[in-house]
Amino acid sequence: MTSKLEQLREMTVVVADTGDIEAVRRLKPVDCTTNPTLVLKAVGLPLFAEKLDEAVSWGRSQSMDGGERVAAVADRLAVSVGAALSELVPGRVSTEVDADLSFDTERSLEKARGIIAAYEERGVGRDRILVKLAATWEGIRAAEILQREGIDCNLTLIFNEAQAIACADAGVFLISPFVGRILDWHVKQSGKSFTPDEDPGVQSVRSIYRYFKAHDIKTVVMGASFRSAGEVEALAGCDRLTISPALLEELDKDQGTLERKLSPDMGGETPERRHYDEKSFRWAMNEDPMATEKLAEGIRSFNGDLIKLRTLVAERLA
């Protein structure tokens, strides 16, 4: 009997949600996703001590003011982590645009192009990278332009179908709907527990997946932010799933049978095709308190870890 992880690999592209090199080497995912939280954890590992020293040394040689220098070194560290991961996975590595640019299309574009240029300087082509942006209206507009430039994007912090559909209309390569954070909100609001099939985060991804397949939308659906192996199993068959090392290990140890839950030819009633302009997008988000709260919270959280990373860099530069 093969493990549930091996069975999952047969129906879904498995992505590691980590910057932990040893975990990636051991678990052999196809892709890796990173964010400021994971980069902060990664640079604290002994394995990355040399890369931190290199980035700080590089920063000291640059003719920049203090804040600009700190930000540049933090960017270099994120790319260093991503480049190291790209040597271990055959697929893509996602690297995030600064969360504090989530409502600034032009600066997001500038930062994204800089990320791609930094990878190319290290010999990592753009076909190996996904630029990660928050799925705000401004982030989606930046992704639309980047996609036309041949830079593939991963739109993250998706909590509402309006975000997913707007991303699809913008030609985004991949979206990351957040399963566990949706569950967190509903548990807090209701005080209830949910089975994997009842899980509102699981149901959200299933609905997005069905909508995309029914309308032959090519944007990749990648479930993210899992709280349990049960949530992962409930989305078996989704295009991609990005999973923490702890849950990958749990699935690898489980020798049970994994049932496929999603497939492109699921059938059923075809959902109505919808489109969003800025006004209708913002109204849809306004009418969904969960999505509004979790998007804002996610941006604040990623920005908080970015600030911690920059503080670490500033201390080292000093």
C-alpha cells in the first residue's frame, strides 16, 4: 500500500509551503511557496547563515540610504532563499511582493520586475518563478500587466470567489485560496466544529475549482493554508495544493486509501459566468465580512513579518 502522500501526487501537484531546505529535500515537492513569515524562519536556520552574511556584506557595499539599504538586503535574502529552493524542486518557487505594497499597483510592478531581475542574475529564469501578490484590486491589476510581460503570478490571500474570478479575468497563472484561515473565522464566529466536507474553507476551494473547470478557465487553483490533513484529503484532485512539512509528513505516514474529491469532469449544473469591475469587486468584498477581515489580517500579518525581517537586517548592518 502506498502512502496518502504518494496517492495525492498521482492526482494533484504537491507544493511545499516552507523555506526549510531539509524538509524540501526530504519530501520532494514539485513546487515551493514562500512568504515573509517563511523567509524569516528560513534565515534563522544555520543553513542560511552564510547567505545572510553575504546579503549583509552586499548591502554595506551599496550606495543607498538606510531604509533603502535595509529593504534591498531583505529582498536579496528572499531571493537567496528562493534560489536555494529552486535547486531542489523541478517546478516553480513563489516569491512575494512586499505586503505594504498591496494597494499600490505601480510600486508592486516595480518590485515584481526587480524580483525577476534578481533571480535572472542568479541564473534562475522567470519560467521557474511565480511572483506572489495579495489579491487586492490593485494587486490583481499589477498581475494583469505582469502576465502580459511574461511574468507568471501567484495571487494569494483569496477568501472570496470574486477575487478568484477577477484573477481569472486578468489572466493570472495561479491563485491561492486560503482554506484554514476561512475555517478559523467560521469557528470563531460560530463556536462550531466542522468535518472536512463541511469545512467552509474546503467548500470555498471546491466552488472555485468547479467554476473554473466549468468555464474552461486555465488559471491554476492551488489550495493553501491547511489546518489538518483532513482538509488536504478533502481537496484531493485539486490542481495544486501547498502543504506544510508537518502535514506532508503526516500524509506520508498514513497508509490508508485516498479518495479523489475533485476532477475536471465533475459534471453538475454549470455556474453562471460572472465578471467584476472595480465597483462590483469592492462591493462583493464589502458584503463578505470574513473575506474583508481575513484579507486585511493576512496583509497585516505578512507585513509584520516583513518588518521583523527588515529589523533583523538593520541590526546586522549596524
